[in-house]
Amino acid sequence: MHPTTRRALFGAGALLAAAPAFAQTALPDRPLRMILPVGPGGLTDAVGRILAEQMGAALGRTVVSENVAGAGSTLGALALLRAPADGMTLMTATNNHPVMNLLYPSFQHDPATAFAPVALAARQTFMLVVHKDVPATDMPGLIAWLRREGAAVNLGAGTPGTTNAMAGELLKATLNLDFTIVPYRAMANIVQDLITGRTQMMIDTPTVLRPLVDSGAVRALATTGAQRGAPDPSLPTMIEGGVPGFDVSAWQIIYVRADTPAPVLATLRAAARDALANPATVERLARIGVDTWPDTSPEAAQAHLRAEIERWAPLAARIRAG
């Protein structure tokens, strides 16, 4: 073996060996907690559990996932803010994080300053599907049908502020449509009502919707990214289908309290960076149709959050105004 190669391998091994010891000095010797501010069964639940396991491996300890769902993720966010500021409690936040305080006035915390980003973790493009009996096979046909039927058409979504609900609100606002967004607390209930036809439309992730499309229970009409691609390159985008500027993806950011001590925050950020660079993490996320970001740094996470606040705040204000 070449001496340079031997030194490089030794150095890498030393770093790996030191990682658990570093974690031990910065964190108490007990399991960590990952709050998932959503119900079981959706994308953020699946992504958060993968992130918890992979961060646990990077830290050399267990990270326990816990669903704390309700009120547009504000219950989960409050659970994080009420936990000790010791870095032992984290949260996997998603698209509703930027507008929590705008849609739920009782949540009196600034999402950009009350939380410290650990990493910009994952993302996935949405799909729009309709029940098999809806008389539309493409977006122009769906738009025409929605204009005829108006409020009689139901779109199943989470509570106000959740990602799929905001996607529905954006569709309504962009085309001045009048369909009804029906809020649910549990993903399983949305899916059940979509299958039975009690709701006729849904905008959500391929993780949730692809099995329904494959079974024939629903029909996929479009994806929600700016360009064609995952989950199905043959599907047109919403923009191609006549919805200008419609570009919505689910995303996840790992957070802790903003007042977490700097050495602990540095440990968590290093663990998240290592976990997200781990091929095992990338592969597990890819299996559910999820990508990691090119830049997963906390700086990228904060920039992304501020851009999302600017983007969604006007729509959130419109929703609150009724």
C-alpha cells in the first residue's frame, strides 16, 4: 500500500473512531428524541424515522421517533420548544413550518428564529390524483370539471397549513377555483375516503399515492415540480397542464431549539451531515422516492426556510382572512 494511502486511511479511521467519543462529550449518555409533528403513515413520518435511525448510527446512540401531530404541526413544534434546551430533542419539520404562526395565531413563535436548523434533509415532488370515476384524464379536463362542479368537489388534505392543504390552496388561488378542501387529522383517513370516492382529489407524495395509482383506485394526472421527472417522467407537470407557476415539493428540515448550546448543536450538525452523506441513508430515502439536497448545511436550511416564508405568507394571510 502506498504510504500516502495508508496515512489517509489511518486518518479516516481515527476520525470515525473519535466520532462516538465526541458525541459522548457533547450529549448526555441517554437516547435522543425525534419529534415528528405529523401523524403516522405520511412522507414526513417515513423520512423522519429514517433520519432518526441514521443520525442515531452517526451519534452512536438511539434516537427515538415520536409522533406529536395536530394543529398544522404546531403541537409538535410546541413539544420541542417545551423540551429542555440540551439538544436531546429534535424535530423533523416540513412545509407547514414556515406558516405555523400565520395560520395558528395561538402559536406565538417565529419559525425563523425560535428553532435552530440542524440540516436541510430531504425533498420529494408531489402528484395530483383523482378518484377513478372523475371524468377527467388530464389537467385541462380536470380544470374544466372543477369550474363546472365548484364546491361540490372535495380535495382531501391535512389540517390547515399542512403541505397537501397548502398545495390545494395554491391551486385554488392560482386558477380562482372553488373546490372544497376537507381537513383530516390522519393520512389513513384521507386515503380511505379517496379510495371510496367520498373525496375526489388529492395532492400528495408518491410515497402515499403511487400504490393507489398502481391499484387502479385513482388516476394520476400531473406532478407538481417545475420540470418532469420523478416520480413518473411520463406525467406532465401542473404547469404544462395549465396551472402557471405551480411548483410544490415536500421537504424536511431537522431542527432543535434555538437556544441549544453551541457545542451540542455542532455535534448534532456533524452527525446529520454524516448521516445524510451516508450511502445507506441516500439509498433508504431513494427507496421511498425521496432525494437529499445538494447542500444540506444549516445555512442552506435557513435560506430555504426564509424563501418559503416569503413565498407562502401571502397565501396564508388570504386563508386567514377567509
